[in-house]
Amino acid sequence: MKTTIAAIALSTMIGCGSLQEPPQNATTLVSEPVTPSTALQHRWEDWAVGSGGAIAHFDGAQWSSVKSPTNQTLRGVWGSSSADVWAVGHRGTIVHFDGNAWQVFDKPCLGDLHAVSGTAPDDVWAVGAHGTAAHFDGTSWNRVDTGTESGLFGVYAASPTDVWAVGLRGTIVRFDGESWEVQPAPTEQHLFATWGTSTKDVWARGEYGEVLRFDGKRWARP
């Protein structure tokens, strides 16, 4: 059943202390850690984020630590350009890089966020615990009902009218520009990440090596 896109104030979202962790084997490690002691787990192009608010940048030759405005674990990072990068994490943490420095983005209390993706500076999605999805329109973040209470661990925005999120027990939800709808899935394994090259080529990776592909019509094992 579809749910409307009507934005709900983020202050109505799950409390800051709400936890719904991905299973331990959901981690995707950065191949070039800054130091052995830095737990960087999530990467987008030249940026990596991780435990304790760790942020690192790759300059083409080496990774180096960057001053972080938070000590909360960051679980997702994405940007529309080198001067517009977002990272999200524990307790609803959202931080933004404007080309010069990272800053905590002013927003109400949120639950844990696990992933972020978008198509433009004014079209960014974050997903997380208990089916949470929030959209940034260029000015503010607003919650959008996904129709599920299952934790969402990955999100991929193919276009402003085609966004996918995946999560616990094979949960797959899709946004069509107006509303989110739960999609049929050929698995009950936890799904940790989703990505793609177009609206007709979307992939999901999950527990125990599970891999799914959407060909524009349905999800199936390739």
C-alpha cells in the first residue's frame, strides 16, 4: 500500500537514543585506511567516514584525517560535488561539507541513520532505523513515510522520481516521486546496500553473499 509524500516535521521522528544496528557483517571496509587504528567503514569517491565521527579524504596520493565536527559514528557518505558532501550516522547525526569544512547540520532529533544518496544539491535522501527516510530539498530535511518499520541500511537515488532503499529481512522500498511503496523481494536475508547505473539496472547486496538485481521489471538473483 502506498503512503503519501507529505513531509512530516523531523521533530516527530524516532528519538535520538533509538538504536537499530546493521548486523556486524554489513560493514564495507575502506581499502586504504588512514591509520590502522582508524575505523573507516564507508566510502564515497574521495571521502571515507566511520567510528567516532572519523572522516578522511584521499588527495590522489594518500588518505589523511580531516577535522570532524562530531564524535558520533558515521555510517553513510555521499555528495553531489566536491563542495557538497553529506555524511549521516548514529543518533540522527547529519554533517555537511561545503568545500571548506565539515559542519553539523542544524536539525531536530532523529533516530540512527545508516545511508545517504541523492541526485542533486536539492535532492538528497537519508535512511535508517525503523523505516526512517528523510529528504533534503536544498533548505531543510523532512521525514517521508516509507510504509515500513524495518531498518533501512542502504539507499540509491537513480533519479528524483526513482529511489530505492533496502534493509532488514529482505525489505525493499521504492519512491516514485510521490510516495514510497514496499516492493516484492525474492529473499528474506538482510540487505545492506543498493546501487545502480540506471532506473533499469539496480543492485542490492546482502547477508551471506546475497546479490539481487532489478532489471526494470522485477528483482531477481542474477
